[in-house]
Amino acid sequence: MTSCNGKPWDNILDIKVNVRQGPGDCYVVDLSGEIDVYTSPKVKDAIGELIDRGVYYLVINLEKVRYIDSTGLGVLIGGLKRVREHGGSVNLVCTNLQIKKIFDITGLVKIFGIFDTEDAAMKALV
Amino acid sequence: MNHAVENENVATDRVELRIPSRPEWVALARLAAAAVANRLRLSIDEIEDVKLAVTEACTAVIQHENHGDFIHLTCETTPQALRVRVHDSGRQGAHGENGQTMDLDEARIAGLGVFLIRTLMDEVSYDVHPQLGTDLLMVKRLAAGQAG
């Protein structure tokens, strides 16, 4: 399932996940691409591995995410539930109006901290 | 993909797509629906609504235990609306109506998908047939001046 040069279709289907350490006990998960039923397991694995290692304060940066569906929301909710069991928290960075709309209509704005900048999301964690 | 079906006095275009019931093909379904929505001059917001609704419908089929081998997507354009039909030939309803095969968390997420479809589209209806499968019809009405 690739285009002639193998690039554009791969980009549509792919989700890129980058994990980096933030200040203190906090880790940042940068996501880039589209989160749906095909790509969400990769995100779930990345978040799950961090929690398994004892990381309970996460900033998930959605600035380069073009699209998210209910399976993606489910992964974020699952991650939040797990860190909260350990007294932790998950904050999101998102300025994409389409994605914020999804969080808004599903009521998830009430359970996630959603911030315009990574700095603000990080400061609100601690 | 098929093209152009004439009604009595209203020209209606129809685009059909059949994808395997597997996660890697869902993006193609939403892109196809988005392309049709774009032809109708829906706003970017409305196109995103259609993309998400189609994604949720296809995902519901794939996550259902008894889904068929293929998902049929049909987009019909009329002067008044975009009508999107998602058909699955699997047995019993797949669109989050049969939570008994899922655990509680999965059922909640499936419920979220159905909620999104109902919220983002103007009309939603199901037709569940034990042998023929499930038909989900989703309608996005056009504002005055759209289409054409």
C-alpha cells in the first residue's frame, strides 16, 4: 500500500513517536501524523513503556498531529488512567482547532489539561 | 469507483469504494469521503466531521468480532446533502450496538465512536440485518449556496 515513490501514502498512514526527558520526573511524548485504529497501537506501546518504567508525569505533544479518532482518544484516556493510579498526570499540548473540537464535544477537556505550549503543559504538571 | 446516477429530476453522483476490513485501509476510506465532501464545497470543518464519522464507522466494523471481509463505502451527492453509507456484510450490528463481545473499556471507546458519529453528522440511521449485515447511513446537509 504505497504510492509510486512510497512516500505520500506512508506519511498519511504513519504516526511518528518521539520520547524525550523533560525537567524532573517528566517525559515528553511528541506525536506526529494521524492517530487512528491502525496507528494508535504504536502510541499505546510508547506510553505504556514509559509507565512501565515508572514515569507517571507525561506531556503529550499533539502539535504535529493532523487527525485523531476515538481509538486515539482511548489510548490517551488509558494512559491517563494508569498514571493517575500512581498519583501522576498527563497534560496535552494542542492548538489544532479540529482536534480541540473533538476533545470539547467528547467532554475530555474536563479530564485532560490542554495547553497551547509545551512550557505551560510542563509547568502545570508539577 | 462508480460515477453518475441520474434521478428523476435531480442529478446525483455516487462514489463507491470497497476496502478490506483491516485497520490499514481506514485512511483510504476517510480520504475518499473527504474528496467527495470537498467536491460539494463543504467547509474544512464539515469535511473533517465527515472524515471522522467515516473513520469511526469503519473502525466500529473492524473492531466487531463478526465483521465481514470487506467494508463498502458509498458516498452520494445531492443538491441538499452528502449521504455516506457504510456497509459491512458481517453478522449482526457492528456499530457499537453489540457491546457484549468487548470488555468495558473497549465498549466505552466504541460508545465514544458512536457518540462522535451522531454529534458530527446531521442524520444517522442503522439498518441491521442478521444475514445481510449492517448498513449505517450518515447524512451531512449542505448549507445554502454549497454544492455544484
